[in-house]
Amino acid sequence: MATKTPVRPVHHDDEPLVGIPPEPPVRKRRSYAWVWLLVLAVAGYFGYRYYQRTHVQSTAATAAQGRNAKPRVIPVVTAPARAGDMPVFLRGLGTVTPLNNVTVKSRVDGQLMAIHFTEGQHVNQGDLLAEIDPRPFEVQLAQAQGQLARDQAQLNDAQANLGRYQALWKEQVIARQQLDTQQATVGQFQGVLETDRAAIASARLQLTYAKITAPISGRVGLRQVDAGNIVRAADASGLVTIAQMHPIAVLFTIPADNLPQVLAKLRVGAKLRVDAYDRDDKTKIASGTLLTVDNQIDPTTGTSKLKAVFNNDNNVLFPNQFVNCHLLLDTRHNVVIIPAPAIQTGPQGSFVFVVAGGHATMRPVTVSMTEGGDVAAEGIQPGDLVVTDGQDKLQDGSSVESRRPGGAGGARGAGAAAGTGAGAAAGSRRHAK
């Protein structure tokens, strides 16, 4: 069955549509975007004016508060510069060495019968130390004396015969040859007697060696052999060692560059003082005098060896003890001395902070020498207060509150010498720029 398509009526432009409602007319929409833009512009203008007025007031208040505020005061530790004498020391590492160190040995072979010393005892020269069995040497002495008596008797007989031969030769009874032979015989026996006397002296000397005495005065060490043992003159270790303690020597070294200054002092007869300090180089142990300088420089280390002598009356120096030696070479007079922690280093060189009128002023200085915790500096005057602790917070012209070491903040001042390390150096370089 075929479907019928509905027929749309034909419409002509000049004829109204029949059965179709007409379309409503299109209205033009009005745009209000410009109104919102205007509102935002007005609001931004008034907001900016409000912000500007508030910022100006805040800035003015801050400036007024800054004008009325007091400057920051930095607490520092200070010390006065002073005029005085500065010693010039040459330092070197040294070893305590006895002036004489003897290994006591037996000069004869035999059995050790007795020991007459105590280990560590101080002995004097000639004191009896040990005894060796003397009987073999007594026997040798007796034999030598017997030989001498026999040869003496033979000499007497030869001399008597010589007297008879002389009388017979005067009477022309015997030949001259017999007289000469008898005279030679007497001479031979006289020579034998001299040999016998020498043998007796040797036996007596061996008997003397049986008693071992101290060759020098000093402190004995540990004994190497006990009584009852057989000792020999060829033994390398010996019986005991003796080290001279009074006086005692110290061998130390200094750089070869300083040797001409020392030799110049010795040529004019100067007695240079040498101080011995402990291993930490903090406590002085003893004081002595420079004795001599070695005759050559060690090419491997570039140092020269010196020898000083100490009385060592209190036995504070001991053989092979390690010490730090300070050789007093000269003394500089009337120099300005300040504590070493006051020196700071910057790109322009060394400088210090000087406190005057409650303000710290940066002042360049020239360091001429340093001795211990003191520095001889040029560029400041005696009586100037220099900052020894707290420099890392300072700038040129900073307001400071000065304190002396030992008072408030004194602990920091006392530790300034050990605390001016990398941090303090970095701070000083920062302030010096």
C-alpha cells in the first residue's frame, strides 16, 4: 500500500501564509560590559590611593621610630697596649743527653763475687761497685814474687863471681874473655829482675781490677749481671751504665738560616740563655747556657745542632727526655705590645679595632714579631684599648661596651687566644672589605 506524501502549500512572497503562525520579531540586546569595567576601574583607583596613603604613613612612622631608637651596643673584651721589652727567642726540639755516659765493664775475667750498688743510685767517682774473685790474681802475684826472689839470688851469685874474675884478671890469671862473659851474665840477671818486677806489678794491677769502681759520678742504671756469674772483659753489655746528671746537656736544632746570628753572639763571648720546656711547650723545666754549635749543617733537614748545658740540681732533666728549647737571642726594648688575639687579617693586611669614646675604630698595624701570646706591633700607641674578643660582630665605627678580661664576658676574652681560628679570620676579612 503506497504512502501519501503531504503536499506543502506553495507560498509566494506577496501572499500571507495560511495555517502557519508568523515568527516573532528579533529584539536587539544591549551590552553592559563597559559598566563593569568602569566599576572595577573606580574601585582600583580608590584602593591604590588607600594603599599609597597607608604605606606613606607606615614609612613615616618607621622612620620616626628609627630616629628615636638608640644604636646597637656590642659587648667586647679589650686590653690596653703597653710599652715594654720583647725577648727574641729561637725555638728548637731537643733531647736531654748526659755529658758523660759510661758502660762499666770488667777489665779481667773471673767470677762476680759481690755487687755494692743499688739500681738507680747516685754514685761518686771511685766508689766500689762490684768485686771479682781475687784469688787467681793473688796466686799470680805470689808466683811473680817467687820468680823475683830466685832471679835475685842468681844475680847475687853472678855479681860475686864477677868480683872474683876481676881480681884474677888483674893478676893475669884468667883471660879477658872470661871476665867479659861474667859481666854479661850479671847484666842478663839484672834484666830478668826487671822482668820479674814488671810481672809483680801486672799481678798487683790485675788484683786491683778485681775491685770495680765508678769511673765517673752519676746515676747508675739497671745492672746487667748478678753476683755469682762469670764475667769477662770481652762482654759487650758490661755490668751497668752510669750517666752523669750534674751537669747535663741538651742537644737541639735550629734552622740553618738563624745560625749566623748565633755565631755572631758566640764570637763576642756572649752567654746565651737556653730555657727547656716540657713536651707541651707550656711549662719551663730548667734554664741553662749555650755551650757550642756543631761544626756542620745537616743537609737533609737544613738545621744546625746546638748543645746547651744545665746544672740540673733538682734532677728535673733525665737522659733521652724530649724537651722544647728556647734560645734567648736578643731583647728588643721599648716596643708597643698587645695581645695576639687582637690582630686581625684582611685584604689590606693586619689591623686591630681600637676602642675610644664608646666606638670601635679599625686601625691598620704592622706586626714586627710575636712571642707567645704577645705581639709587638707598629701603628698604635701605649694605652690604646684594643679589642681581643668580639671582633666578628664589629664594623668600623660600631658602638661597643668595653670589658676587661676576667670580668663580665672575661671567659670569652680568656679563650680568645685559642679561638681566633677560621671563623674569626673570615669575620675579619669581611669587615675589612
